[in-house]
Amino acid sequence: MGCTAEDLAAALRSAAVVVREHRDELVELDRAIGDGDHGENLRRGFDAIVTALDAATPPTPGAVLKLAATTLISKVGGAAGPLYGTALLRASTAVGDAAEIGPAEAVAALEAALGGVVARGKAEPGDKTMVDALTPAVAAATAVDGSLAEVLAAAARAADAGAESTVPLVARKGRASYLGERSAGHLDPGARSTALLLASLAATAAGR
Amino acid sequence: MLAVKKIINDPSAVVAESLRGLGLAHADLLEVVDEPAVVVRVDAPVAGKVAVISGGGSGHEPMHGGLVGPGMLDAACPGAVFTSPTPDQVQLAVQRTDGGAGALLIVKNYTGDVLNFETAAELAAAEGTRVESIVIDDDVAVKDSLFTAGRRGVGGTVPLEKIVGAAADRGEDLDGCLAIARRVVANVRSMGLALGAPTVPHVGTPSFELADDEMEVGIGIHGEPGRARMPVENAEGVVARLLTPILEDLPFTEGDRVLLFTNSMGATPLLELYLAHGIAERLLAERGIVVERRLVGPFVTSLEMQGMSLTLLKLDDELRDLWDAPVRTAALRWGC
């Protein structure tokens, strides 16, 4: 069974709880190699998404994604706002007017999200950014022939491994790149938040 | 959340509460709009004049809100602390200040700032306002742009905003303002260092750890660590360490005329800042570089970071005259 607009809204609310739980961890990761605002920015953004979902009932999963996207773009600032916002906006376009998101739509949405992040941030794999989590997640999701929950579980596992792979990397994009060699040895906060969000979505899908 | 020793209430309300005070303190110059937050010149829009708009994360005060007023910025868009503003703030700033001659956005080169201002420029253009952007990247501490997000925009932002504001004031059109802005960006260079880290209100702990005998060289303005950590030096050593890479980068050479901007990062007192400024003047004179204009003080701060930056702008007659033109803002005020 697919994921309806209502299911997706609930999944985003759960993701907001996860973001809150990991806010301090993301702040600390960002403080090490950036400016320490990532955890707080995401918290602000996902709390704003919850507020937006309280005020409106988008009819389709695509409309839910679009509402979340425009909220992130208009409320967050920093790099996370436009990057996650663009990711969700592209995902929204990819699922179109579909009444439910199944495994095929989820793969299309993840591919579109990655395309959006790359187009906006111009980062490539290995630059020590969220792209390092999202790229393997898309590849893993594409390779799965199974249910929505299985697709998302594969994406989440790959994203987690991808995020961990950023530890030895020297940052070439974003504020961490100013550190040069000193950015090595740290987990990238954007890659970590991408892995956390996909894990949250996978957990919600598995629990339904 | 950790308690943090600052004169604040709720860490998430710091920017909004500070803006409220700014608006009350300078009601003759500016109006503070709430939700989304924008600081607007009180007499905006000025008919027929190019609107000059800037913005960025908060925590750099008086930049940018304290630079709003006749002869400088028409509007400033303050983001959360050290976080770029959102496109809706910039869009509102354009709407409130567009006097029919278009708007020039002054953007410091950071990933988030560029992304958000880019989005805003697209939205404003879709509404029919002509909008151009100038990205400033004057920090010589950051190397090769292929392997980083590019050089940061730091101290050079103040002379850029002053000079572009004066150009718009004297009636330059959008293309003219943009051309002058590009000339400033091409001729300005900066470098900073820190003796102690700032504490972001919603983080609660210092942005980086420095031992008592260490300094962080090549620092940015967001508490991000610099490129190198080394033992603290005396003022002669510190000023030379900042000035040399600036001079070599452009390069500045004998006979050049410059604006020298000696900036406090927030906690370094004027006593030390003037001391450092004096050394910088002497070092420049020794190289035959003529300091024609000066600015000394805390203008591009990083909360309470202890440290300083130096900025050099190569001047010609036109840039000097635009620098000298009347300005009336909370932080810079002369000639009127």
C-alpha cells in the first residue's frame, strides 16, 4: 500500500521530532568544521513545517512536499534552507499529482531531490556534503525491487554509510571548505542530517 | 540547553529583540519591519534612485542594519545569528525600496548567502523589478576557489556598501552602480585573526577552543576556525601577519593610494585597535603606499570575538570621492 498525503504529513511530523532529538548533535558537528547553525536551522525549519501542516491539509503527497519545500526555503536561511527546500520541491514535481507514493515514486522523488541539491549547491560526491549521503541513497533505492518500506530502508542504510564516509574527507564546498585539511576527521553535519531524515522516513514506512 | 552568560532572554529571540532596540534607537533613520525581518530606510523608496540592499547573518553589528540610511543602504536583511537571511526577507526589502530604478543586492560570498539571495533575485525579477547582485569575496585567508566555496566576504563589505550607496545617491543607474561595485570588489582585500572565540547564543559554548597562548589566523566572521593556529605574537607581529598576505595578493605596490580599514571583531578594544592601526600605517608608509582614507572601529564584528582584521582598498579619485560623499547611518555619519 502506498503513502498518502496524510501518511506523508505524519512522516514529516515524525522527522521533526527526530530533528529536535538530534539538534544538539548537529550543532556540535557543525561547530567543529562550520559555524554551528545547522542543528538550530533544521529545527527551526521542521518546526515551521509542522506549523504549516497544522494550518493546511494538502490533498496529495506532492502538495505536502511542496508545502514543506516552500516553508524550508522561506523560513530557514543558511545553506540548509535552500538545499533541503530545493530537494523537496524537485521531489514534489517528480511525484506530481499521484494520490499515493509507492516504491517507484519514492525512487523518482529521491533522484529528483539529489538532482536539485546538486544543481543548487554544485557539490559533487567526495566534496564532504549532503551529496555524499544522498548519492548512495539514490543508488541503493534504485537497486531495490520491493515495497516502499524496503526502498526507504535501503536508502537510509546507504545514506548512513555515505555520511560516515565523509569523516576522512577534506571539505571542498560550504563553510567547512575554509578549513582545508583541518576539516578531515569530522563527520559532515549536512550528510549526517540527510542520513537522519532518511532513517526517520524509513522507520515511519516500516511501522505502517 | 546550556545557560549562556550574555545579556539576552530567549536565545531564539535575540535577533528580533535586538532589532526592536535598533529601531527605537534610530527611528529618525530606519524602520524595522517584523516577520520577515527587514531594516528599511525611513524615507524609502527614494524615487528614481537605485535601491542598494544588503544582508546576512546577524552577529556582525553594526553591519548591516547600522549601515542603513541616506548615502549607504536602503535596506538590510538580518538573518538569524551567523545564518543568511531568507528569500522572503530580501523580496520584501526590494518591494519596500524599489524607487523605479531597480535594486542592487550586495552579497557576501558564503554558500547560504549566495543561495538565498540568488533565489530572491529570481523571485523579484519575476515580479518585474530589475535586480542585480554583486558578490564580495575579499578574504585573502581563503585560497584557491576551485577547492573551497571561494573566498569569504568580510571587512571589504563596509567600503563596498558606502561607495555603492554614494554612487546610487549621485544618480548612477543600475549598470553604473554595478560597474562601480565590481571595481571595489576587484580592488579590496582583507585578512583577520582571533585571540578568542565568540559564543553563538543558541549554541552556548565558544565556537572554537583556543589555549591562552594561541591565536587563530585567517579567521572568518562566523566563529569558523581559521586556516592556522599559532602562538600569540605581539602587535607588530600580528599586524605584519595580516598585512603581508593582503599586500601580496592584489598586489598593492609603491605609489598606490589606499583606504585602510582597521576593524575590531567585537571584543578587541579601541585602545588596542588604534595601536594596531598605527603600526599598519607605518608599515604601509615604509612601502611607499599612501594611506588616503581611514576607518577604525568595530564595524564587521563576530559577536564578542577577540581579534581584528585589516582591509585595504586601492583608491582612485572617483572611489575616494564616493567614500567622502555624505552618509547618515547609525554607524557611519559624515558630511551631513
